[in-house]
Amino acid sequence: MTTVLLSLSALAATSALGAPAVTAAPQVAPAAVPAGWEKIDDAAELARISEESGGAQTARTAAPEPTALAVESARNNKFVATEKTYAAPNTGALRARSDVYGGSWEGFTFEWIGEESTFAMKSQANGLYVAVEKNYTGASQNLLRARSTSAGGWERFVLYYNETLDRFAIQSELNGLFVAMENSYTGTLQYALRARSADVSGSWEEFNLYTI
């Protein structure tokens, strides 16, 4: 299997993913997964992909530690950043707006929830978990926002990999929809990430992951 998990630093160590304390997830019918996409079922699988990219080898343990990753949109080739200085209600909104990985604003820690085969994503910019704002309305409905101190159903995601495309897709467990980058938005939410697609129809829902 080829991979887009490429090291951004020769000194960065790639690790497997750990699990935060969680509560029961809501039961939502998942969106259909297109042909060619496979679910990443456990931390070891993602670690194996990372190792194949030439990153540092990691020990396989029963309680693996989280992995730090940068997320790049395949649509506009920009890195996802946490807008921690945005005013409410969009404080901590995720946007694919950075040309390069510049530090914690573009860094995320992926933590696996083994019993659910899902993961939680914590922003390195503010130390908070990314949630899907299902109750938002209008253009910001299902916005991804780093705003939670713990990882529950709102903060759980499923990761898929397409070997042919060498890309990843992210699905919200809360509403069963795939995360898309809003390339056509304007203003402060241009390039915002929203869990709003029933299918992976193209580069809007596709991402590259890089170890940091």
C-alpha cells in the first residue's frame, strides 16, 4: 500500500494512536462508502501506512500513543489550521488556508478509540478536541470546530484510505457524513471544513496526511 503520510521533519517520530476517555456514541446510519475506499480499522493499520512512508518505526503496544499529523486539502492544496482567534460562535473553526505547515496552528493529534474503530482529533493550537457543530444552521451547519475538552459522540470520526488515489477521507460518526472543504465559500469561513457530504464525490472530500 502506498501512502501520503510523509514526514515533515526528519527528526519527527511517528507513533501509533491512543484513545481518550469517551462516552457512548449516537447511533447514526453511516453514509455509503464508495468503491475503492477502505476503513482504517485500528491504530496498527495507520501506523503501518506511516512506516511504509519511511518514517520512524514504532513499537506495537496494547496502549499506543497518539500521532501528530498535519491535514492538507486535496482540493486547494492548503493545510488545515485552527482559527483559535476567531470570535464566537466560530472560535476554533477548522479551515484549509495555510500554504505551509507552520506549527501548532496546523497540527492535530489523532487519538484512537479502539472499541469504536473511530478516532478523535485534538488541535495542537488550543488543546481542544474537534467537534461537528450539528446544531449550527445555514452555511456553518456541521462546521468542524476545535472547542471540546473531552471526546464524545460529537468528536468521533472514521478514517478511510484510497490506495489508488493515495488520499484519505474523514467521516463524522455524529451525522454519518463526510468532511468537505468549502472551497467556494467567501469571507471568514472560506475553506472551512464541514461534515456535510453523503459521498466522497471528489477532491472536496479528500485529504492528505503528514506526520509532524
